[in-house]
Amino acid sequence: MSHPLTSRVTGPVLTPDDEGFSDEVAAHNRAVVHAPDVAVGATSTQDVVETVRWAAEQGMPVHVQATGHGATTPVTSGVLLTTHRLGGVAVDPVARVATIGAGAAWTDVVPVADAHGLTPVAGSSAHVGVVGYLLGGGLGPFARSHGFSSDRLESVTVVTGTGEVVEASAGEHPELFWALRGGKTGLGVVTQVRLLLVEMPALYAGTLFFDIEHIDTVLRGWLAWTATADPDTTTSAAIVRFPPLEVVPPFLRGRTVLLLRVARPGDEGAGAAAAAPLRALAPAFLDTVGVLPVARSAEIHNDPTEPGPSWVRGLLLDRADGDLASTWLAHVGPDASHPFVAAELRHVAGATGPDVPGGSAVSGRGAAFVLGIVGADPSRFGEMPAAADAIVQAVAPWASAEVNPNFAGFGTASWAPSTADRLTRVRRTYDPAGVFA
Ligand SMILES: Cc1cc2nc3c(=O)[nH]c(=O)nc-3n(C[C@H](O)[C@H](O)[C@H](O)COP(=O)(O)OP(=O)(O)OC[C@H]3O[C@@H](n4cnc5c(N)ncnc54)[C@H](O)[C@@H]3O)c2cc1C
């Protein structure tokens, strides 16, 4: 017997016994395996409306997945609405606005925008979903020069918990619009966003690769440098223990290194001047920092593109100093014993500080750094929560009270208490029955 939703939607409706169910629910993060009662592959806004209404009638929760980059908790019941068929990107070059379907990843937006000499303020990975990323705010390689990516949202089309389609913007449903810019979950199913693009005719960016013996010096030197860093330069330092695996480029296999990522919109001269103190910290064994077409900005971080298992935990820091450097190195430096593959500090602040006119629910405007630890070896996943807890405890003196949802990973996101209360009120208004709870 066919599922009752089959007659209401045009996209696939799959239950666990159906062929294709596992592929439909698969997350980019293979550590998480979803097992909803039913998966619906939305092909239109109307499919979303019908699915939400049906779930509400049944008293079933609705979960949403685009790519599964943000998957941490397995869905074990209800409906999993997949949005990857809701693609489509169109750019209005005069208004400099991209209309982006909920199924798009940055890799779908960048070339379309680039054809008009424009670019989105995207994240480090081109394969992350645009909507999931923007709902958390979004801090990428241009965080200091351009701020949170959600600051450039013009409007968001949402299916609410009652199955209504609303367009939220500064002028329409402003409270919902405020919440969608950083409030992340429980606010409806987004089917489309309109995002302001920027011009970035020149970019100086890339990575300085430092060998294990320089990690201490470079990490300390970089953190000290951030205190007076050029406001247009965004940098991050990741200590990475590359496993001896085929997927790793041969020159990095089995090596522990520090990757210092640098991105400065603007010409080569100003970029080279900004990067000079970083190059002087120690000899890099590879230096890819140079003129980079903005359409290739995903090469700054070179995040993994293939799905795989990962365990992530992150938080924000209000500040960093020499003691933070010592604490960080004691826990994730070359001599530390831990189960993680990478430990990263991203310097943010700058344009991330000032809120948009009308405000937004973004968590972490006051933060100066994003801290992230990543595990990729499933045989050690069991050790990771306790190991991460120990790191979180050690850096507590520098930590922000807020934890941005895009970086919380297997931890818990948090907002300033007044923002959290206001988000609860917005969720009650637009999802009174708690369909998206
Ligand atoms: C390799 C990697 C690099 C990253 N780099 C950055 C970075 O530079 N900056 C940054 O800020 N974050 C970064 N992130 C975090 C990323 O932005 C979040 O994990 C984001 O939620 C991923 O969105 P997604 O749609 O790809 O993933 P999904 O797992 O599909 O979605 C995550 C969540 O977003 C919500 N969501 C997605 N689509 C919809 C929708 N249409 N309607 C309503 N809710 C929706 C749901 O709550 C869903 O559970 C990175 C993550 C990874 C794995």
C-alpha cells in the first residue's frame, strides 16, 4: 500500500523498507545515520507545504536536511524532508541579489554570481548548503572584512509550522526575519533565500604550511599578531595530524603541520604587506598565499569534499593571549595525546561585530575567535566527548557565553538569554504546535 503522502506530493516518499531510502536520508557526515518513519524528497514549495500539513495532522515532527554537513543527532522518528532537489540559482546583476533555492550549496551559487563579477560571502567549504549555513549566521574566510554571511540576507521564503508560505524580510514578518538570521532551528522550512552579493575584483589568499617544529612559534606569533591585525585580513590556524591514508596528498600523509590560512580582499601589494609578518614567523614548507580568483576561494581551506564520518565540537572565544596559546598547545599541540585530526582557531571579529539595522538573532557577534576540534577516526569516536570536554574546560577562561550553532557540532549551541527568549517567542508564533521542535 502506498504511503498517504504519495498522493499529496510530487517528490519521492520513502519508508525504511523502500529502495533508495538509505541514499535519500544519507548525511554528508556518515557518523550520523538517520532513520525517520518517512523521508520526503521535496521538489517544490507545495511539496513542503503538504508534508508539513500532513505531519502536523499526524502529530509527527518534521526534520530538514539539505546536505547533511550539519548532521549530529540521528533522526529516529517522524518525517525527514530533504531539500536537495529544490535547486536553482538566479542572479539579478543590477540589484546584485542572488535568488537561491534551498537545495543549493555554495558551489552552485559561486559560478553563477561570478559570471556577473559578483560573489556570495560564503563559508570555507563550497559543498555546505547555503540555507543551513545562513540560518546559523555564517563565518567564512571573509569574516573580518565582510562579517556574518546572514547579514546580507534580503528575504527568506519559509513554510511555517501551520503549512503557510511566508516571505520574511525587513518589511514583512520582521520578527521571523530577525530570527532566521542566526536562530538556526525550529523556524520553518526555508524554500528559497534572496542574498545580496558583493564585488571582490581582487583577492590575496591561500595557506602557509608550517612543519611540526615550528608549530609552537607560529601559533604563539600568529595569536600575538591578531591583536593588531589589518581589519580586512581574515586568518585561521589549524593544527592538523594528517593520517597516513591514500586520500591525503602524499606530501602531507602522516605529517603533523600547522596550516595558517590567510584571506584579504584587495590587490596583491596590500595582501602581501598584510601577510608579511605571518611569513616572517617561521619558514613555511609550502606557501600558496597569493593572488586567487574569488571563485576559487574554497581553495583557501581545502575542506574535504567527499562524505565521511566526522565528530566536531566548537565554541567561541572572546579573546586570546599567550596563556590561551599555552593551554591550546598543551591540549592539541604536537606533544599532546588526543583523538582528533584537526584543531583550529579562526580569527573573526572586525565586521562581525556590528549588528544589521533591525537586528538579528546571530550568536557570537562579540566573539574574537572560533575554536573547532574535528575527529575523523570512527574507532576513536568514543573517546572524543570526554577529550573535547577537557579542552572546553581548559579554555573556559577565554570562552564566550554564546556558542554559534554552525560551530557547536556535537556540543550545544547557545544565544544570549534575551535572544534565546525572543527566539522561543518567534518559534511559538510560527510553529504553535511544535512541528519543528
Ligand atoms: C566541512 C565543513 C565546513 C564548514 N565551514 C563552515 C564555515 O566556514 N562557516 C560556518 O559558519 N559554518 C561552517 N560549517 C558549518 C555549516 O555551516 C553547518 O553545519 C550548516 O548547518 C550546514 O548546512 P547544510 O545544509 O549543508 O547541512 P544539513 O545537515 O543538511 O543542515 C543542517 C541544519 O540546517 C537546517 N536546515 C538546512 N536546510 C534547511 C531548510 N531548507 N529549512 C530549514 N532548516 C534547514 C536544519 O536545522 C538542518 O538540521 C561547516 C561545516 C562543515 C562540515
